[in-house]
Amino acid sequence: MSTPSVVLEERGLGVAPGTVEASIGHTPLLRLRLLKTEIPVYAKAEHLNPGGSVKDRAALSMILEGERSGKLKPGMTILDATSGNTGIAYAMIGASRGYGVKVCLPKNASKQRKQILKHYGVEIVETDPMLSTDGAQLIAREIFASEPGKYFYPDQYNNDANWLAHYETTANEIWEQTKGRITHFITGLGTTGTFVGVVRRLRELNPALQAIAVQPESPLHGLEGLKHLPTAITPGIYDRSLASETLEVSTEDALLMTSRLAREEGLFVGPSSGANVFAAWRLAASLRPPAMVVTVLCDGGDRYL
């Protein structure tokens, strides 16, 4: 595993000013008022990234690292498995940098996500919905193995550039925005890149930081992008030792919180964001001052209508 030692710019992975890539990151940190807990709960508004999700950061990091390493060359097509958001991020950045994109995603991914991908000109390979993103990964590997010279396969579930994006950007933004007062970080597990990268960096800044992982309460759930790790392929980048504890959330509770965020906070976000906020609410209710909880609003709600 690579050592997280320097930021993207210092690795020589430049992004030209005025491009869509340059607008990724530096999202606001919002105080959630609807929870009404003694402990403040803040949410990193990642749905405000240009591609509409937290995955913009990881996609950019993996593409830039691919260019730096020589694995991604002009004329190649970016190929990966996705539940939708990383694919959209690849599509946006690929269009900006001149790459075609091909994604494997479960057939039951939301219609809106598929429409967005098609609008970007992405080639979609639909995979077995019962196998979730695990099945999509297997198909992506087969396609890459059949024509390795044609594709750049970032393999987001096993690519250190995924979590490094959050180690180098998201975590430092949270630290600055909370003025170092964050005591608890909580977010859901999908590729696990956000959790791993943010926690590794924040633990360097505050070794006492509590890190809480969120996952669906059962294998069959409606929370796109989140994994029930006990029954799924564990991403190679996941480090179990980072989690202080794990909270499970039902699809119903997540969807109810998603609706409340829209109607009571004006935040139009997706179900995984609802799961994060519901878990953060449960956590905050058990804490006392001077604790501070930070979670993540993963993506916008428009792709789930």
C-alpha cells in the first residue's frame, strides 16, 4: 500500500485552472438543525461537487494517478465497476480530459443514473442486480482481461488513489472547517475510500478521534452505493482497524431521514446521505459536550427520483 505523504499537487498531478476538475472539492460544512441534539452534527456537502457526489474526488485522483504512472494514455477508455456515482465522475472528468468511459453497473441502478451516464456518452454494461456491485466488478475484470491495451481499469475498490483523495483533501478541509474540534467522524461504507482516507488523516491530527462506520442492516437493501460488508466482497483498500464501531441502518430509516433533510433543511440528497445522517443522529444522542460529530452528504437526490 502506498504511503500518504504528499498532496496531489506535490505529486505533480496538476489540474488546469478554470476546468471542471478544478472545481472539485472545497465543499461547505453544514450544521444540521433538524436533529436537535445537544451535540452539534455537521455534514460535509459533497453533493455540491460538480459531478454531484463525493466520488468526484476519488475519480479525479485515480485518473490523475493513471496519467502520472503511464497506465492511462491518450486514446484509452476508462473502465470500471460502479453503482453509478463514480461512473458519473469518470464521465465528467473523462469528457474534460478527452477519454471515453465504459462502466459496469447493476441492472437495478436508478434510471436517473443511467440517463446521466448516457448523456455523457458512456457505454453501459448492465450486470446481475442480485450480485450488486460485486457482480459488476467481476464483469469489469473480464472485459479488462480480454483487451488490456484498450482500457485503463482504475479498479476503485482496490486503488490507493481512491482513499488518498480523501486523505489529502476531504480530511484537511474538515479539520480546517471545524477548527480542529471534530471528535467523531461517521460515514457509510461503499468502496470505503472516504472512510479510510478521512480517518487516517484525522487520526494523525487527533489520535483520539472516534471513527464510526455505517452500513445497511441486511444484504438486501435499497441504499445504492453502500455495502453490507459481511456478505459482500470486502474492498482491498478497507482497513477494519480504523473503525471504532459500526452502526447499521435500515433502508426505511435512511429514506425517512432523506425526506426530512429535504423538507426541514432544504437539502435534496440521496438515501446514503439519509443513512449517514440517521446514524449521526443516533450517535450524537449518546454523547456529551464538547463532542462534535461530522458526517457526509454523499450525493444529490435528483438521481433517485
